[in-house]
Amino acid sequence: MTTRTSFSLIIGGAAVAVLGVVVSVVYLLQPWRTCPDDTSPAACPMLAQDATVLAAALVVTVLAAAVTVVGLVLRRR
């Protein structure tokens, strides 16, 4: 592989991994939710759609981290 391809893998994978982490944290904290009682939004039960988005963001984060590692390995060769 060329240096340009490995560099693209590193930058693209790292950017998507960071985006996945941000989405995961936001959906984990759920700042837009309001609970019937006065607890924090993170203590509210998560809706099914929110759980699906959180799971997808975590999977994307892991896959993007793997792409970044592949780019780093190819760059060293």
C-alpha cells in the first residue's frame, strides 16, 4: 500500500472513532431527556431508539479504531 492510502486510513479512522466516542457519550448522558422526578437525565431509563443509536455508535467506534490500527501497521512497513 502506498503512504497516501495508509495516511488516509489513519486520519479517516481516527476521525470516525472520535465522532463515535462523542455520540456515545452524548447518548449515554442524554442531556435532552427530562424525568418525571427531579433526577439527572442520565438516571432516566433509556428508550429503545436511544439504545440502538448508542450500540451503533459503539460498534462504529471499535471498527474505526481497527481501521486506524491497520493504517498504522501498514505505514510501518
